[in-house]
Amino acid sequence: MCTDKEQELAELKHIQNILEERVLWYKKRQLETKRAMKAKHRLSTLPDPVETYTMLEAELSYSINRIGFEVLCNVINRLAEQNSSFTKKQLSKEFIKQLLEKEELFVKEQLSEAQYSKLFDVVFSLDENYQRTVMADFVLDFAEQLITKIFRNIVIFDESYTKEVIERLVKHLKKNQ
């Protein structure tokens, strides 16, 4: 018979395994999409808005899932060492704290508490439709900032190219909302 603590640890470890798989998958996808963007830019070809969205989603998802994985590992270690429990609210606070300290994709002051909570929910939710919806809204809200940072990171400095990619993506996302 499992104790409540053992059950709680088992559930958290299951989520940890899922997050670990997501981090690996999004890292691979992140690298592939960045390579594709660089190649398109070298050929002076604009990427399809779906490709651009995929790049942004992979970048964001990798970042937030990596932080979620790290936070969950710390929580599991603390639970295993101590005879205490951990609430979802505590997990959320720790996730947001780590996001503020480690993530550089967006300007933290621009995010509301509700947006931080939604990012937490995306990481710890198993509902893929919910995840997609929240990520699409987030990408739409921060498309310009995200694309500009990512393009600078992969050495695409052509402002007119970047602007056109942003415009095409925003138009596509608004049309498909």
C-alpha cells in the first residue's frame, strides 16, 4: 500500500518524465527550425508563417519546459529528503521565480501575473489543445519581440526581412484565431 507521500512522489516523477521528453523534443525542434530560418534568410526567401510560428513555439516551449523540469526536479528532491508536501501554488511560485531569473526571451515587465500563470499551466498541463491555444495567444502577443531576439541570436540582422516575417506571422495568426 502506497502512502500519500509515495503517491505524490510517483505522480510528480511521472510529470518529470513527460517534461524531460518535451525538453528533448523541443530542443531538437528548436535547432531544426533555427537552421531552416537561417537557410531561408541566406536564400533571401521569406519563411512560411507556419514555419515561423513553429520556430517561436519550439523556442518558448523549450525554455518554459526546461525551467519547469528543473523546478520539478528540485521539488522532488526536497520531498524525498524531507517529510513534507508541496502544493501546486508553491510549485507555481517557484516556477515563476525561476522564469524571472533565467529566461531572457521576453521582457519580464511586460508579462502579467495571469500570463505567468498560463505559462505554468502550459508546462504542467497534459491537455495539448490547451497548450496550443495558450502558446498561439502568447506568440501573437509577443511576436515582434520574440522574432527580433531569436533572429539576432541566429545572426539575422536585416531589419526589413525581420519586419516582413513578423507582419506575415501576425497576419496569419489573426486570420486563424
